[in-house]
Amino acid sequence: MAMNHPSSRWMAGAAFVLLLTTIHVSFINLEPYEDVLTAAISETAYTATIEVQVADNVGRNVTGATVTLVGNDTYTAWPADEYGRLTIPGLLADSNGTEYNLSAQCDGYLELAAVSAIVKPYNTTWVNLTVKGGVIYGSITENWVPVADANVSLDDYGLNTTSGSDGSYRIEGLKGDTYSVSVTAVNHDPLTRIVTLPIDGIAKLDFALTSKMGSISGVVLHAASEEPIEGAEVSVKVEGPTPVTIVVSTEVDGAYYVPGLPAGTYSVSVSLEGFNTSTVEDVVVISGVDTKDVDVYLEEKPTAMWGIVRSGSILLVGANVSVWGTDYYGLSSIEGEYEINGIPAGTYTVEASLNGYLNATISAVEISRGSNLELNFNLTGLPGGLSGIVVDLVTGQPLSGVRILLLPQREVVTNINGEFVFTGLKEGNYTLRVTMNGYRPVEISPIMITNEEIVDIGEVHLETVGESFGGFIFGFDLAHSMMILALFLTIVILALAVVLRIRTFEAPDKSPAIYDELDIEEEGEADEGEEELGADLESNAVDLHGEEDQES
């Protein structure tokens, strides 16, 4: 029963082969020359084994190879295992060695020349078979700058390598096929490309990587209230061969997020209508990192509401324009214009008021951020009034800013056109006083006012102070100028008298009395001189007469 087992039969067959081994013994005749007798044993049996390893031309084990054995009238092919290994047992071998030729074939590889193997009985011979593959090579850069230590992998084959300092890579021994080649590098976005490699061919495949993108995030707030601002435009300019500006908008909570930024330094600008643009400089972005808390504060542009207050065609001066519910107000000028700045954005009611006029109100006034709103008012005067115009007496030009007093209770100022109006006056007699610096005051009285009409007194002429007085001292007439001059001279004379009197007490010898005595002495001396001169003249005359007598 045991002998019927296949392994038992194989062992019996092997024993039978051993028993049939032929031993050839040759006898050599012994000669007297004492030659050595030799014996040769020729042994042949199916006892040799060959271990085969199939690899590519760079030494990697090849899967799916087929090994062909040629020799001893034998042609046999065996498949190698998944590691490219194959064991071929029971080969015929003799003691002198039996030669076999082995070769390997594999799809996608170039078959190389067969390898010769010499086998001997009861021995195992190791044979390495090589098939040749193709090459994929190229370079890896970022903006033309080499990227070193990038990992290059063939996704479906588990093969990989790394780029050198010059960014180059090379993978050899590849079977002819279509490959998906992926490249990864620190702080760079991965990149995958497809390439087809022919059998024993060469394929060049370059990769241009981009830095793994960073981002910037933060919130936009109102500079004064620190409340979040929705809808603000946040822009970041990305420099490069073709500069790109990335723009995002803030959310309800004022938050923003700017993705896709290469590593570098940026400026973050935020703008919104009604606000001054604000910029944060030197924001550093790191590859693959979100630069957080880049908060931006926006200052609201000042608002301006302005307009003209009039009553019919008359520009009103001093009208109060106020914004309900706030402390904001403005007074109209001599041009009738008012201006209110810095009103916060919102919806308001605005009112204009002036004594003697009905208040005028405008509701639902929209004030937007940074707005410049014109809002005009036309006030209605109350019954009973007085109007007029003030002009220069000489030029006839209207005078603005003239103070008009309506005694006993009211006061206004003329507008740019020299006009003035009093309204809402009680019935009665009034006195009008008109004053302005550089002009002679004018008073008009009495003026009768009724409740039913506005009295128009027409033009009020003012003459300048210099023209009305005509004195040689500016601002005074001739009489007053003479009085001032006389007063000045009197003061000077009194001052001199006082000074002389003081000097008399301090230095009597230099007083005016000493000066008088000296004058008398000088006069006496002068008289004596005159007498002497007369005597001389008389003597000369006598001498002259004597000479005349002698001649005669």
C-alpha cells in the first residue's frame, strides 16, 4: 500500500536509477616502466538543481517572469513566483558538469542574452537572470528654482525616489507601461502627472510645483464703536510675474478669510463706502499656515449736511438747524448757509427755527456713512414785521453783517445782500438803530407796526466815519480835531512849566532869574561898548576936520 503512494514510487525510481549507474573501469596493462594505473568513473544522474532569481537591470525583483531552460536536448519553460524566484530540480548532471542555458521573459521588459549554467550531480546552482526596463527622468522646480528632496513615486508600482540638490530625479528598470507619477515636497502642493513609457524606452517628465498656500484671517471693526462691519472688501495683492489681487467680503460678524496665498509678506487693505481705507502692512504668511487675528479698524468718513435757510427770497441769518435726538446743530451765516458735520449714519428728523418764523421740519432724512447731504429750508414769517436793506452811502453797495436793533426787544444781522427782516412783531411803535464798525450809527424812530403787514422801510444809508466828520484827525470832525489839538498843546505847556519850576528849586544859579541878570550885564557891557565906539568916531571926526583945515 505504501509503495503505491506517488512519492514512494518516485523514491523507488530514483533508487533504480542509482542501481543502473554504469561504472566504467579501464584497465591499463602494467608495463615494466612502472606507469601508474588510472581509473575514470563516469556518473550521470537526474540529481542537479538550479535556483533562479529574475530581476530588472537595477536589481529589483520582477514579478510575472517566465524562465526558459535549454540544454541536454531539453527545452522547458517555468513561471517564476511573485518575487521573481524559481527552483528547477531533477536536472540531468554528470560528474564532469552538464551545461544548461537559461533566459527570462517578462511583459514590458527587454529580454537579455541567455545565461549559461554548469550543473553537477547532487549540487544546486544559483543563476541570476536580468531583464532590461526603461527610464523615467526629469526635474522638479518652483518658479524655475530647483526643489530638492522632493519625493517622486509611481503610484501603482510602489516605486519612488527623491530629487537631488539640482531638482533632478531618475527612475530606471521600469517596464513599458503607462504610469501615474506623483511628486510631493515639504510646504508644496502635491502634483501628479501621467506618462507612457515604451519597452526599454526613455520618458522625460518635469514637474513645476507651487508652494503650499497659506491664508490670512481676521475681523473688520468700526474704529470708534469696535462693532463688526459687514460687507467690507478685503483685498490682498499677490506679487509675481502676473500680480493677482484676491478680494473677499466680510461676513455678518465682520470676519474675513483670504486663502490661496503663497508664503511671503503681504499688505491687507480694507475698504467700504463711507469709510477711510485702512491697510495693515507686513503680514507674514507661512506655507500651509493660516495667519490669524489680522484685525482691521475702519474710520468712518465725516458726514456733512448743509443747505440754505431762507424766507421767500430773503436769506436768513442766525437760523438754528438741529438734528432731533442729537446734539448736532448749525447756525445759518450771512449767506444763509448752514453746515453740520460728523452726524453718525442713520435716519433723522431735521428742524430749522428762527425767532419770528414758524419752525420747518423735514422727516426721514437718511444720513449714510461719508455722505454729503444738501437740505434746504424755507421758513414762513409770522404776521407783523419790518424789512429793509442797508447800503453804503457813497458806493450804494449792500452792507452785510450790519447789526440791526429793533428797540426794545429784537435784533438781527443783515445778510450778504444787506437785507434784514423782523417778523412776528406786536403792534406798536418801534425804534430802529443801525450800527456797524467804521460807520456812523443811524436811528429811525418812530416806526409803526401793525399785525397785518410787514413794513418795508426801503434803503438805510450808512456813511463812513471819516467821510461824515472830515477833521484832520482820523475819525473826528474839524471842531473836535481843534479841541483835541488845543488840549494837547495845553498839556505840553503845563508840563514844560512844571519842569522849569522844578529845575529852579534844584539849581537856583541856573534858574531863569540868573539868566535875566546875565542878560542885563551883557546889555550894560554892550552900552559901554557903544559909548566907546561913539567917542572913537568923534575923535576920528575931529582928526579928519583938522586935516581938512590944514589942507585949506
